[in-house]
Amino acid sequence: MIVAKRLTDLPVVVDPSHAAGRRDLVIPLSKASVAAEADGLIVESHHEPQEALCDAEQALPAGALMGLRESLQPFAAAIGREVISPRGLAKLSPVISVGVDQRAQRTEL
């Protein structure tokens, strides 16, 4: 991710859910991605991960996802950035956004 940031002016978005493949690593990888200046995160979530039709092992429960923004903010602040929801994209730049994609329906925080 750090190399990609140096090679392009395009935003670099990280998918810690698929990178880890394990729910217990999604939040730590999200924090590391923010600290490494990721421009966005794609985090998989499900209201009941154990019942998800696919990727159940890596999906965060909805409650954990809702707290993710707050847990990432100290890492973003340390590098002079802010964690915002996709609705705030028009107002701030550079940004780190958090969203949820469940069964082809997008829900924004």
C-alpha cells in the first residue's frame, strides 16, 4: 500500500476484510492502513456474520463496524487526517471513508 501511494496520485483504498480473511484481524489491519495513509477502507460487515452466505469468517458484526470510525480516528489524527463517512467526501480532502456493503446493498455510516 505504501509503494502504491508513492507510485500514483490516485487514491489508494485498502480492503482489510479480504486481506486478512479473518474477523479478528480486520480492525488491526484497518488501523495499520490508516496509519500508512490509506485514502479509504472497504470493510465487510453483516448483521449476523455467522449466518452470512459468503465471507462469514471476515465480516465484522454491525456493532463493531459502527465503532470502527471512532477507533480509527486517533491513527488518522496522528498523521493530520480525519476519518469521515462517505457523505462527507464532498467537504474534506484527503479523506478516509468507511462504508458497509451487505448483499449488494450499500449502507453508509
